[in-house]
Amino acid sequence: MRFGELALLLALGLALWFWLDSLKAREAGVRAARSACEREGLQLLDETVAGRSVRPARDDDGRVTLERAYDFDYSRSGYDRYRGSVVLRGREVVLVDLAAHRAG
């Protein structure tokens, strides 16, 4: 196997890993958003989160991992719409922000 073929195979493997890891992280983000909305008596709209950013970060043990930020919409009454966010570092939820409905 030549170097070019090996590099292509490695790049494809990395892309597949990133895609699968992103799917798992997104599902963790949906669970965190749903749980936070239920705790606050709010309604998670669209039952999904939308990716905002991905960047390298260090976890609590000092290891480099990916930090992903997601946005989602939620409602108090079903007639209003607020934007919330959830941040994951690896698989750990480090922040869920639902403050927008308190300001309005």
C-alpha cells in the first residue's frame, strides 16, 4: 500500500470517527436539553439541538477532547419561543443555559 492510499484510508477513518462521535454527542445534547426543560417545566421545541461550534478543549483530567456547543428552542406556554444552549466537553454536559425565558 502506497503512502497516498494509506493517507486516504486514514482520512476516511478519521472522518467516520468524527461523524459517529458527533452523532453520539448530539444525542447527549438532546437528552440534556430535554431533561433541563422538564426540570424547569418548559417545553423543548422540535425535540432537537443544532450544532453551533466544535473546538478542542481540555477535560477535568487535562486530556484534550472536543467541546461542542448546541442551540435549541424551548417554550413556556407553547406560544412563545426562546433560545437555549447546551455545551458538552467530550460526553460531559458542562452547561445548559435556559436563562432567556427569565429575562422576558
